[in-house]
Amino acid sequence: MANRDKIMLVVILVLTILSAWVMYAKPIKEGLDIQGRAHIVVEAQDVPAKIVEGKEVEPAIKVTDQHMQSAVAIVRSRVDGLGVSESLIQRKGDRQMIVELPGIHDPQEAVKLIGETAKLDFRKLDPKVPCPNRMAPTCKWLETGVYGKMLKDASADLSPNSTTEWIIKFSFNSEGTKKFGDLTTELVGQPLGIFLDGKIISAPNVNTPITEGNGLIEGGFTAESAKTLAVQLKAGQLPVPLKMVENRTVGPTLGKEAVDRSFLAGVSGLGIVLMFMLWYYRVPGIMANIALLLYAAFNLAIFKLIPITLTVPGIAGFILSVGMAVDANVLIFERTKEELRAGKSIFKAVELGFNRAFTSIFDSNATTLISCAVLYYFGTGLIRGFAVTLAIGVLTSMFTAITVTRTLMNVIVRFRRFRNPVMYGVKPRVAQKQGA
């Protein structure tokens, strides 16, 4: 056995073991149509002018198309930041937005994520108004012009002084860094009020000027609330408030019976393909079946490892890629049979079969990958899921057809008993004429 084949057998064995471990250890993520989702409709609200002491300090805001575009982008960024896959976020009319989140069956959790404005600002106490307790509503805080929209990044982390309390770490952009540095320099020894959507969440003392643009927020956060707030701050504040007008939980589009039937149909189809390959191609068919089963294992392991959220279109993309994996083996074995009919030896026929079929396999898979790229770029939601699963399947099928099947064929032809052309699907009379 050649060194190359020995190395490839070890690689295949390692990949098989790793794939088995991933499939056992990691659950598969199910999409909207399989596991259900939270369905929310929110509506953008006009903002009245803010009047302080008879003066307009903030102008009124009327919802425009630009506001809605910005709100959709921010909500999508928040959802992506929490790792919610296969979500649906789209506009409905001039002021409304539909949001569907798979796997979130508590609508209030979804509302908290997308509906809060997340307007963060830093304030200082008015020295003219007594304030015995800085968290009391009687204290008067003055705006300083330092806002959350100046943040560059935000993340949740455990407090260095506790194993249960969570904090928000943040960093400003260049404008925010300068303003925050000036503010903390002015407030050394005094409290700095941190407000979220107009409510005070923390008021720590400023011990030293913070001129590097980094800081943290403490407010008795849990792990979940800290992560949600960090995502909201990083995505940015909504340009206008969003009011919930519809909130419900939608069950899976496919019931358990439909999913079971789909699974049965897939297994039955795979079984028929395996039997056909075994009957028509004999020994190569056995090698192709082994490669096909390994292909399925590798593919599912990749889906779980990334992870890919499986929807019905995604499953369709996976099944389609199985057909392409079989098609690659058919091209290889037909070329091998042609070489055997032409009088080539088993060794030469197998080598030429793979080499001459490679161009056709590469071209067909390349065009499919281009189609996947187009679908992913121009599509949304479920269409993207189909494109991703199909693309992964195509790449994996090329590996198994060109590498796994070839290695197994190179190993099997070294045994004398497997060198009869009849065992490769060549008719006996042709084999006899060649003196096989």
C-alpha cells in the first residue's frame, strides 16, 4: 500500500471519529418551521418635542422611511448578536416591523430584546438640588452630551470582585473618548449617573479621570440581562420608540408526524440508492456506499459544529447534495468501466477513471457553488439556509468522492480477488475477450 493511501486512511479514520463525537455531543439546531418561534409585530412611534423650563431641548421626531430602515438594521444586529439563527425581520407597511425568532417561546423575552430603545447617557448631579441618596427620584441630574451612540463596543462579563454579578464593559469612539475624558476629569470625587432610557441604573463615584475611552457599568445584572443590554448598546439605540401591537407564539409549521414522515422518506431514498449502487457497480458500489455514509456523517457534523439551523429548505439542500455526491461516483465508475472495456488493467482503469472524471465533477460542483452564492447574496432567511446547506454538501461530496472513494478503491484493488473486471460491472463477455 502506497504511503499516500496509508496517510489518507488515517485521516479518514480520524475525521470519522471526530464526526461521531460531534454528532453525539452537540444538538442540532432546528429552524422556524420545525421548532416554532416568537412572532412579534412592532410599530414605530412619533416622538414629541422635549421641553425643559419652557425651552425645546430636543425637537419632535416624525417617523420617516429612513427611521424605519435604521430600526430594521438595528433590530437585525441585536438578533444576530444573540446568535439567533434563521430569524425573520421584515417591514410591514410604513411604520410596522415583523420579527420572528426561532426557539424563543417566551414573547416577553423577545420584546425586551427588540423593543427597548437602549438610549444610554451619562449625567452629573445638579449642585443646586439636595440629593441625600443618589438613586432617589428626587435627585436632579443634568445631561452632559455623552451618549451611548458614541460607543464603539460593548460586552458582558463577570465582575472581577464576584463570581455571580455581571457588568457591562464598553469603549467609546474618538468623539466619545474625548467627551467622556473631559466629563470624568470634571467629576473626580463626584458621582456619575448612568441612565438607560431615562432611568438611572448606576451612579458610581469617579475616582480618577478616564481618558482612554474604556469603562464599565454595574447595576445588579444577571448573565442574561447583561448580555441583552450589551447587544443592544453595541447595535446602537433605536432612532424612534417601537410599540408592540402583536405578540404571540407560533407552533412549528410541520407537526411531529410530518417530520417523521420526511425522515422515513429520506432514509428510504438513501437505502434505495445504496442498493442500486451495490447492484450496478458491484465492488466500486460498496466503496461508494461507504463513502456516501461517511459523507452524511461529515456533513451532519459540520452542521452541528458551525452550527447550521436546519429548516425544511435546508434539509432539501442537504438531500440534493446527497444526489450530487452519488452523481460524482457514477461519473468516476462509468469512466473506470470504459477504461476496462478498452483493455486497461484494473490499476490503470481506476486511476484514469478518477483523473478523467475530475474535470466534469469540478465543473458541475463549481456551477452549483456559484448558484449557492447568488442565492445567499440576494436571498433572505430560508433561502439562505438552503444555499448554505447545499454549498456545504457540495464541498463535502467533492472531498468524499475524490478522496475517500479513491483511497478505498486504491486499497481494494491491491487484493488479487478483487481484480476481476466482472466485479466492476463490466459484462463477462467483454472481460473474456480481454483475457481477464
